[in-house]
Amino acid sequence: MGPVKSLWAMVQGDPVFMRRVNGWLAVVWILMIPISLMMGWLDSVVYVSALSLWALVSGHWSAWQAARVEVAQLEDAKKREKEDLVAEVVAALLARTNVEPATPTVPDHDRARSQGG
């Protein structure tokens, strides 16, 4: 059961893979509509029950995935609220620069006046 759980965890953590799987499953079920009509399977209680169960499971699966995304987005928003970006930028600037008072300098035009020019 260990490899199955690790495969399941890997699949759940990969949204691109899940999007592709769900896309192909949608295509398969769309193709099954005319096949079901031509074969007369829609008259079968077992077939319609299986379709209903699949719809129920896939609907709950989708809602669960959407809820997982919402929870992750909420956690990210809370994390961003706690971050003080301005303080981090100021701290980084202070760490990189040397803050000392500037030495007073006399501008060139003032120096010329003081020398009598």
C-alpha cells in the first residue's frame, strides 16, 4: 500500500497532471454520450446508476479540490499580511549601506567668494 499512497500524494500535488487527467476524462465521457445512445445503454438501470455514481463522486471530488485551493489561497493571504515588506526592504538597505553624516563641503561658488575672487 506504500507505493500507492506515494503515487497518490504525487498526483495530488501536481495540478498540471490533475488538469490533464480531468480534461481527458471529460473528453471520454463526451464521447460516451453517442456511444451510450447507439448501444441502448441508457435503458439499463445498472448503466444509469453507474453514471449517477460517477457524477456524484466527480462532483464531490471537484468541490474538494476547489476547497483545497481556497484554503491554500487563504493561508498565503494570511502569510502576506504578516510580512512587513517595507521593514524588510529598509533592513536590507541598512545592511548594505553605511549611514554616516556627510562631511560639510563648501560649494565652488562660495569658495571663490571667500578667496576674494
